[in-house]
Amino acid sequence: MAELKKKVTRTKKAIDKQDVPSMKKLLLFVTIVNRGQGNYVLKLFESEGANAQFVQYGEGTAQKEIRDILGIEDNSKEIILSLISEDKVESAKRELEAFFRVSKKNRGIGFSIAMTSLIGMHLYQFLTDSL
């Protein structure tokens, strides 16, 4: 025998603008520094409002002969990936630049990549710490 299924009608609730937080663009800020300097960069971006950060260890690709010519002793690096909102990135860049200028031992590079798509309001709220 065939089962009869009751048709369920769902009403869509209109999204109230008060329910949606003010959405700001997120940037992925990548910083590459000498190994051992990553903790400072993590704290710097945390103080500037980065909610999610990831650290990866890496090695440079230059051969030993080239490093000797350039005076590079160690090619061990830390790669820090930080998610930060667009309105806070300029302040973070200024702080990072000041860190690089303090000492010649503080060397590295930093750049940002715009996140052009992010699926799901809950994911956005998680990444921006606005749950």
C-alpha cells in the first residue's frame, strides 16, 4: 500500500536587519617572518582584532651557496595566516611595519588577500567572533 504524505508548507521568516550584524569584508593577511618571531606577530594581530590565526612552519628555497653569498644563515620561516576585518587591516599593517623597522633581525613580508566569497552566516559569525 502506498503511504500518504502530508504536505508541509513552510513560511519563510523575513530577515530583520537587526538580526544581521553589520558585515565587514574579511581579509586573509599572510605574514612570513624568521622562525621565532611568529609569537610577536600573532599577538600583534590579536590585539588588532584578528579572530582566527594559523601558523605554519616553512623553509626557504635558496641553496646554501646562495644563502652564504647573501649572508642568510638560517632559512627557517614561520607563515602566519590571520583573518582580519577590512577596517582594522591598516592599523595592523602599521604595527607590522614598525616591528620590521625596530631591528635588522626583524625581517619578513606581509600582504593581504581579499576574501571574495564566504558561504554561510554562521561561518562568517564564527570567523568574526560575533556569535
